[in-house]
Amino acid sequence: MGFTKKHIFSDNQNLVASYSKVLGHPARISIIQQISDKKHCNCNQLVKSIGLAQPTISQHLAEIRKIGLLKQTVKGKNLFYSINTEKLNDCRRIVNDFFVKTQVSCNK
Amino acid sequence: MGFTKKHIFSDNQNLVASYSKVLGHPARISIIQQISDKKHCNCNQLVKSIGLAQPTISQHLAEIRKIGLLKQTVKGKNLFYSINTEKLNDCRRIVNDFFVKTQVSCNK
DNA sequence: ACGTGATATTGCAATATCACGTTAAATTTA
DNA sequence: TAAATTTAACGTGATATTGCAATATCACGT
């Protein structure tokens, strides 16, 4: 097999999972942290500081972009990334909601 | 390649990623929710309510167990699972910390 | 001891992911 | 226009994940 049977789960369950999945790789955690630290950050800077090849970083960036967590600004020949803070907030809320509801269920 | 270069990342980055990875599949989200809802829940109940085969559920349970999120109680021939609330709390804290710190960085 | 129900393990096929070399597209600079 | 720089896209090999059937194990009742 190898695929996920998304259709048997609720929209919220799929949403929590897809957000979490993006956070489920240390390179993507590192990328998100660096972009938010440096405000504007291009691909090359990430390649140098993280130590993975450019195509690999680019691929991880694409996955973070997929869930809408990145904004792009073109400045000359550089493409600068920054965090979409509204989306980050949304992401945090969705994941935290899962934890809160689970904890409430556990304690009742 | 196909493997993750964990050694180039910090312990915290790897921790956030490994917790998130476990939450990165809707079946595991559903399993965690059902176990916390029903307090005690055995494998068979999950198989019936979720609609995946028993080995698949068992495999997902093993991954959730790996990060210490499950407790087991044997009652007769039944094995009941419940949530390790301390670990759930820890997990929530680690993930939430990542979000909080990222947001702080974005806003400064 | 035997059968039964519940769960774990094994082995497999299909697919996804990770990492990278190479190439291509776009833009700046000479 | 040509060269240089940056990043996305494509292709590929290696590994991991998902899901399941078959089997093994484990605990209980008879």
C-alpha cells in the first residue's frame, strides 16, 4: 500500500495531522526557526547555515509553503522568505486545540 | 539517500520533530482521541471504530507508544490502553514552546 | 491440553520521503 | 549580449511509511 486513507478521518483530524507532518522533520523546524529569527532569509543562507544541499532545502521549503506558512518577497535576484504569522497562529491553534481537548477528555 | 541527517540538528529540534511526526498521521490522531475519550480502550475497539485492519492499528499504537504517550493495563484477556497524561503534557509543552518562540521571533 | 479471543510480529507490495546531481529559468551585473 | 547568481524543477537512488494477510503469541475458560 503506502498511502494514507484520509477519507475515513474527519477534516479536523486530517488538518492536525497535515500541520504536524510538516513539523515532523528537524530540517523544517530549523528552517522555520531561522526564517523567523532573521526576518528575511533566502534559500542560500539556509543552505549555508543548515548544511544540506540546495535542492533539499528547496524541497523542504516547498512543503512548508504547501500549508501556507511562508511568504515570499523578491528583492533583486534574491527571493526572501518570511513567516506568514497569521497561518502560524492558525497552525498553533489547531495543534494546541488537539492537545487541550485530549487533556480535557483524559481528566474528566 | 532516504534517511534523515538528525546529527546536524539540535536535540530540541529533533525532539519537536519526533513528537510532531507521531501526530502527523490522522489515524494516530484518531487513536489518541478515542483512547482519551473512552479512558480505557483496547485494540479491537479501535479496529472496529476506525476501520483499519488490526495489524495497521497495532502498528500505529506501537509508534505512539515509542514516544511514551501510552499506558497499558491488562484486565483479563484484554489489554487496555490509556494516555500517559504527564507525557502528553510534556509533548504539548515542547511543541507549544516551538510555536511561542517562533512567534516571538517574528514579532521582534 | 485444547480451543478461543485479543494483540503483536512478520513479510510483502505500494507509495512516500529524503537527499542530491543536474538542468533550467529568471534576474542582475559586467 | 554574455557571464554570474539564485532558486525551482526534474530525475534518481536509498530509505521509510502505510496498509494488509498470514502467522505467532498470550491469556483465559473449559
